[in-house]
Amino acid sequence: MDSEIMDVLGDRVLELGPKPDAGGPYRNFKLTRDADGIAWLLFDRDGSSANTLSADLLEELDAVLAALESRRPTGLAIRSAKKSGFIAGADVNEFRGASDPRTVETAIGRAHAVIDRLAALRVPTVAVIHGFCLGGGLEVALACQSRIAIDDARFGFPEVMLGLHPGLGGTMRFTQRVNPMQAMTLMLTGRTIDARRAKSLGLVDAVTQERHVRNAVKDAVFGRLKRATPGLLTTVLNLGPVRGFLASRMRREVEKAAPHEHYPAPYALIDLWEKHGGDKLAMLSAEKASFANLMVTPTAQNLIRVFFLREQMKKLAGSGNRIEHVHVIGAGAMGGDIAAWCASQDMRVTLADMKAEPIAGAIRRAAELFGKIVRKRTDLRDALDRLIPDMDGEGVRNADLVIEAVPEKLELKQKVYAGLEPRMKAGAILATNTSSIPLQDLRTTLQRPERLLGLHFFNPVSRLQLVEVVSHDGSDPQLLKEALAFVGAIDRLPLPVRSSPGFLVNRALTPYMLEAMVMLDQQIDKVVIDAAAKKFGMPMGPIELADQVGLDICLDVGDMLRSKFGDLLPPTPAWLREKVAKGELGRKTGKGFYAWKDGRADTAAVAPSTSEPAQEMIDRLILPMSNVCVAALREGIVDNADMVDGAMIFGTGYAPFRGGPLNYARTRGADNVVSALRALAEKFGGRFAPDAGWESFR
């Protein structure tokens, strides 16, 4: 038994070689030698919980490598001293605001020289990798002669998510080491892989546990470790004619997901490999220029901005979550999926409904979700165990947070609260997932209205990261703080909003969908309308989105917002009410504007449009979103323009490479947007009138 405990503890403590001296000559590194003459170089970035490759860290690494060249060890083991993982990639901060590719190329050239120096060391080098090994971190590992992975390691090149491709020699070293079809796919998608997959691809030579690291390093240095060598297939696939054929296939695949005009990085990567994949030095050199040119594109700069928006929103969550037990009332599409997501994130969840069928359906969907997102079978079983059907609603008594997700009817919600409130424990939060009813109306019958707040999730819950945390005038500030921490604890991004019809996201998104209905009324083909939105960069056109959301919900939210904002919103056509009355609600009933099969719109059955969408049509769909966002800022619904952009990107998928509706307006020029809105207002009506907030918008 004792040895088992020691094994578990042994796997938790990192094996970092001999104990380093307290002083040490380096700020971000520790360098020691063991009895076999093997040098252990530990990456330990000063003042940070994770290693990132900043310019100053690389400069210091250069000095370390110079010292190793002059006093050559028997071998070199490279490791991270951080619990969080190996190296999480480049320091993205250094790329913000870059506008001159020559400056970027000079900086990346200096970094290249350091990595090349590591690759050229005349001693056996081995990278020992635990946790995350991403981007520049993986490029450091690829510059070593061997790689040993701890079984929790994850590998990937996420640069494409920032509008870039690898820039420290990774494009060449990865395609030379691993079958280039697999290597290119990983770089083009930004996906991560685990240690076992990395071993089967030949990216790492061995997978081990912490307690065996010392022996594995010795085996690697003294030639006893069988190294993964690139097979004949890798060599063949890197030959010129084969590269040409494969590259054109890759371009066709990429074009389906990422149009060239919006996302240049994948195409630059394919060009780089097609032209230079057979010549290591030429590819290393061309990679620097290609990376520098991508870095200054609006796409890369906006995607880097989105990266920081995500970090800012994570910080809003704060820490110190105290919520462990969540009780969800209403096991429909939203309630069931919220319950499943919370259970997947280590929360104990009780799920209540008036009927057994919705609960059974929710648990079936939860099992499907866990199958996709949970890796270990034991973790999958644990997640299902945490999701508890609760027909009697007894979970309320012990819950720290109660989330109400019943249909959008004021009286129904108030009736539910009347039954709940006396049974809730002191200090528990009562949250509603309403997307449209103002909290001021919901709180009128409550005994303790200060404990009511909104937690508005977006559909699909497992994919859209945003949760609007809604307050009213009487909200308890401490409970709001706890709600923000809860959202962070379930790996979601919180947006604090003041209660107002539609909050932020639905209020901004509704005109997008309703304007599309007006266009249908004007006999414009739905395919042309959806194509106009996609041309701008939206992930889904407004007609398909309305089907996805549910036409009944669109109608309810539209009616509610029109009752508040009147003609600032497009009118709802009568035929939409008829469609809803007939039960043609979109995806959930299998038929709306499109026919739906297996959760997907059957767009193939629709004749493709030959006409190119005009800029006016794009403006009619897109500019009202920016207009509403400016209004929400002016009214104080949200108090930070950056958070508005983040919310629209993470809650609706708003074209990320545009940086959000306000950033788009800033880039296009506020005066230009205002004059375009005025022209639309003259032609189509007052719903396009520019909001007063544009006067002070910066």
C-alpha cells in the first residue's frame, strides 16, 4: 500500500534532476549537472506561473547555450520547472500593434538564431515534456534530438487561431519529422493531441511517468532509447510533385472553413510547404518572412486582440468560487444542457422538471456530450454520477445556486419562484436563464429580491463561451461577485450586464435576424441573404441562425423588444407568426426556413445563388449590431467597449477577425458608419437611425 501511495506522489512531483543552487546566474533558467555529466536545464520564467518565450527569455537562453558550448556536458535534458506544463508558446503581448513586417522579421530572426543554436548543439539533447507544449514550446522541443513525454502532455500549434503559422522553425522541423499530411493538418487546424497520439505520429520517442524520468533521460543521452525516425512515407510526401498535388487538396479543404480573404494564414502555410518543403534552409528562411507578413495583417492583429479579450473576461470572473451544488429547474434544451455542462466541470448537479421525459432526454444528451469532451472513461462515469435526476425537486434545499430555465412566461417563472424561495438555504443564489424578461419584472413577487440575478447562457452551451451575468437595481453585490466566480469555475466567460430588455447580445442579434425576415418579404432569396452575412465573416447567416435558435424564440424576443423599442426594430412579418403556429420552428422540429437533418441545415437541397451580395445588403444586416452596441454603452447596460466586442464574439460567433462590432466600426471609421446608417434610414426607415452614442464613440 505504501509503495502505491509513493507512486502516486512520485507522479505528482516533477523530476527536475539535481537540486539547483539558490543563487544561480540566470533569471529564467536553472542549470545543474548530475553524476553522469548530464546537464539539466530548467525553464522557469521569473514571476510567472507558465513559461512563455519572450524576447528577454530567448536572449538569456542564448547565453545559457553559449555556456553549454564552452563546457560541453555528456548530454542535455530540457525541462520546465512549472507545474502547468512545458512551454505555452510565444509571448503574444510582444506582437500587439505590429505594423512593419521588417521589424517583426528582424525580431523573429533573432529568436530563430537561438532555436537553431539549440538544434546545432554537439551533444545529445532531450526534451522532457509534461502538461501543455504549444506553439513556440513545441518548436523548442522539436529542436532537441529526442523528446520524452509524461503521459499528461498535450501538443499543438495554435498559431492559426491568431492568424499566424509557426514562426520558430516549426513549419520545417514538424513536416520533416512527422508525416506532412498529419503535421500540416495539425498546424492548419490548431488542434492539440495527447502523448499517446504524439508517440504514434513519431513526434515523441517515448511516453513515461515522472518516477521513470531520470532513467529515460539516461537512456536517451546514452543511445539506449529507440528514437522515432521519419519513415519512407514522410520522405515521399515531402517530394516536390507530391507536395504540389497535396497542397491543392489542402487549399480546397481549408477554403470550406476559412475563406482566403478573411484568413490568410492557412494559405501562407500551405504555400510555404509547397514551395520549400524539400529544402530545410530555404524553408526556415521563408518561414520568417511569411510569419512577419502575416503578423501585420488586420486579421492577425484582430485575432490577437480577441485572445486578450478572452483573458480580460477570465479576469472578470475572479477567483474563490464557493458554489459546489447547482440545482437546475427545467430540463428542456437549455436547462438540460446547462446542467450537463456544470456536471462536466466538476459541479454536483440536481436536475428537476415536472415530467420524467425531458430529464431522460437531458441525461441522454449529457452522455453524448461527455463522450466528446471527457477523455478518460472513469471521468466520464464520474461526470454522469454528478448529474442527478430530481423529479421531486429536493435538490433545492442543499443547492448553493438554483438556475431556473423554464419557458419564457412571466407568470410561470413567478409561480416557480414562489415554490422555491421558502426551501432555498440562506446565502444561496437564485438565477434565471431568461433571455428576454427584465429582472425588474421577475423580482416583484420575491421575498428576497436581492438574491435574484440572471445567468444567461447561449445555445449550444458547450460551444459558446459567454454567460451574461445580469444585475438589477436591488442585486446583492456579494452574490453578483460569487456568480462571476462560478462562471469562471465552469470555464465560461462572464459579461456583467444591467438588466434591460434583451440584455446586450439578444438585443444586438435580434435586428440581424429580423432584418433578414424583411428581406425575405422583399423577395430576396434566403441563400443570398445568408451568403451576404457569411461574406462579411459571420459563422452562420441570419436565416439559418433563426432556424437554429428556434423561430418561436425569435418571435417572442422580437415581440418583447418591439414592445420596448418600437420602430427601432424591423417589423415582424405576419407569415412568421403563421409558420410558428404551424409548428415549423426550425432545427428542433426538423423544418423551418431550411429542412434539418441530424442537427444540420440541408443547404444542399437549396439552389445555390449566382448573384453576389451587395455591400448595402451586408450593411443592412451588420451595421444595426454596431448601432445597438453603441446604444448599450451609452445607456450603461455594459460599461466597457472591449467587453461588448468580447461578448459578441464569444456569445454569437461575430466574425472574430473583425475584432467585434465596435472594433469594426472603429476600423471602418465611425463617420463612415454613421453616414451609411443615415443613408439606410432614408431608404428603408427609422430603424437604421444612428444612435446618439456615436457622437462620443472613440
